[in-house]
Amino acid sequence: MQIALAEAEAAAARAEVPVGAVLVRNGQILAIAGNRVEELSDPTAHAEILAIRAAAAERGGRLEGCDLYVTLEPCPMCAAAIALARIRRVYFGAYDPKGGGIDHGARVFDHPTCHHRPEIYGGLDERRSAALLRDFFRARR
Amino acid sequence: MQIALAEAEAAAARAEVPVGAVLVRNGQILAIAGNRVEELSDPTAHAEILAIRAAAAERGGRLEGCDLYVTLEPCPMCAAAIALARIRRVYFGAYDPKGGGIDHGARVFDHPTCHHRPEIYGGLDERRSAALLRDFFRARR
């Protein structure tokens, strides 16, 4: 999670919403990514999606047995991508009542049609993740 | 929708789940894409995501005023990406009770936290879209 937080800080320095993600398997890092929505002019370029795409390209598709660390509760797009990629565990930092799609809103994993539900651990290093986001948006208001 | 269906057929010919998508603005085609999950080893490479990414890269980000034609009801990942991209209207072919995320499952647009809800028109040329998928999966069983 420390590496994900560092990626979130790097995203903030690029004027991107500060979210960072790391994909791990058997203690080995497969991918590290920060949010690049602005830089890439790509509304899908959330940290989680970039990490999943990078790791999947390297591993030939799905990510069974892989665990994702991300500084913010994934949105519904990222939650559904996590299910499609068959990620084993998701550890996330700050809860996101407005944009989250796991414990809030669409609650993507809570439907019988969801083909894969990872183990979820929310609130990891929550204060630091939340402070990063709060400071970022405060500076822009 | 005819172009989207042709893209879906082309996807089937590549042994990809046959889904095609077209993004349009003011009668002009911005992007055409078929599903390339297998080819790219990318679980996020659904037709809708590829079309959104291509059009957004060209237009510098969001896709306000753009309309999406897609042969199958978008999954929750694609539905949420459609909201993030601020797409105006979605015309889709076959309803997808198992994997859909608009009229089924997570119903991504039906939550107060969804920041943008496009106009939705489902069931367009539904029979042909559904037949394509049915034939594809039947041949693989």
C-alpha cells in the first residue's frame, strides 16, 4: 500500500486525481500505476485499469491469484474490471461514498450475476489515502 | 447499428465474443471497435471501452454529445465507462440478463451516486445481435 500511496502522490503532482494501484502475485509486483485520465485523455485510465491492463498483457489475460492494492475504493468500472480479470483480493484505502462501486452505489460484487467476487479489505491506511484526495481537491477549489 | 453488427461479426471471425460498437457525433463516426479481449490479452478490451478510448484520445477527453451504438447490453464496466465519458445516448442490441449492467445486475445508472445517466435505447436489431452471440457460443460447446 505504501507503493500505491507513492503512486497516488505522483498522480497528484501531475494534476491527476491522486489514486495509485499496485498488482501483486506471490509477493512479486506485477504492475504499478497511477491515475492518468488527463494525461492520456482517456476517461477509462484509472489507476486500477492501467495496472490490470499492464499485468494482463504480461500474463496473457486473466489475473487469477493476483491481489490489488489501491488507495481509493474502486468505482463501478474498476470493480467490474477487477471481476473480469478474476483478481483474488482487493485491498483499498479510503472509502468513496460518492464514486465507489464496491461498498457504495452500484455495489458491483453484490449481485447474483457477478461472475467473480474477490475478497475485499477496505480502509487500509485510510487516513493517508483520504488526506491525499482531500488536499488535492481543496487546493483546486 | 449495421456497422456495429459488422464489427461483431468480424470479432466472431477472430474467435472473440461477438460484440461491436460505434461512436457517433452529429452523424459522423468517431470510432468503430470490436471486442479484442483475447487478441490483446486484456480483460478490459470490450468493444465499448476500445471505442471510448479511441474517440476520447482524438477529442481530448470526454465525449459529451456523442452517441454509442453497441450490439449487446453493456456490462457494468462498460456502463460505468459510458457514464465517465459523459456519452449522451446509448443504443444497444440484445439484452444481457447474465452479464448486462444497465437493465440487469448492478444497474449502474440507477443509483443516486451515478454522476451521468445517458439516454438508453435497448433492443435495437435485437434478434440479429442475439443470434450472433447464440451461434458463437453454440459452435464452441
